[in-house]
Amino acid sequence: MIARAIRIILTAVIALLLSAPTAMATTPKEDISATVNRILDVLRDKNLDRPQRRQTLTELIKGRFDFETMSRSTLGKNWRKATPEQRQRFMELFSALLEATYLGRIEAYTDETVAYGDEKIRGKKALVKTSIRSGNTDIPIHYKLVRKTDGWYVYDVVIEGVSLVRNFRGSYGHIIEREGFEKLFAKMEAKIAELKKGRQ
């Protein structure tokens, strides 16, 4: 399940990366596009070395995801059981895992294209539908966003009907139930180290 979740992350971030930018960030769709525009500028900047590029990309991507809401939804009932220290540790590891998973893939993005579909806004929540074309296949990707004071932020991604948050919730929930938070953290740290070693 964790491997499937990682594939979901990769596809979702590539979709964000390759979407066509719009002019002003006033709607969920436009906020995502504004971030994509800045990411593409970084990728095209020949004056940045690899560490600088990765650092800038990390900051841009983290700036569009609401990791607190995503972490709370991923842990579900276990969020209420966790101590403040455990919640903070999970958020740190979860964001680091996402970064380690997709950063190298973003740097090597290909010629996939993304088209935007419907945008639905209900109060402080929104859904943006997109479709990524890879070869002759169209993959539906839906972004769930929440409105904050300074814009819209992604808190879940649904690819072909599979929710990133629900996928992680299932695998992480089983680990917590059987082995506890500390064992989950150890597994997450090991996976992060493995991914970082692989992209060196």
C-alpha cells in the first residue's frame, strides 16, 4: 500500500508541475497554476546548481500543501491519540517522505501534459479536477484544497479514484495499531533514508 501511495504522489506532483499557469492566484485552480509557473522557472534557470534548485523546489512545493491538515486526515482517529510531540514528529517525517519521494522525479519531468477540468468550491473547501496525458492514456487527478487566509492549499490528491490520504491512513493505521507510533516513525525514517540514498 505504501508503494502505491508513493506512485500516487509522483503522478500528482508531475500533474501539478506540468499544468499550464494562469495569470492571477485568486481561485484554487489559479493558486496551483501560479506555483507551477514558479517551479517551471526554477527548472529552466541554468544559473542554479543542483542543491540550490532542489532547495527552491522544496520550498515552492511545500508552500502549496497543507501538511497539518493532510497529516491530521492521514492519521485519522490516531491523530487524537497522539501527543503534541508525536503530531509534530509525524508532520515533519510525512513532509520529508513526500519530498524524498518526488523531488528527483520532478527534476526529470518529461513531456506529459495536463488539462484542467471542473473547479468546485464549497465554503472553505474546493475540488479541482485535472487530467494528465501520458502516451495515449488520460489519468484523472482530483485535488482537494482548503482555503487559508493567504490562499488555497492542497490537503489530498485523488488519482483514478484512489485517495492519497486514505491510502496512507490504511497502511499507517495498521502499523500504529500493531506496533505504536515509534515503530511507524522508525519505518518512515528508514524509507526516507532509502529514497535519499537512491537519488544521490
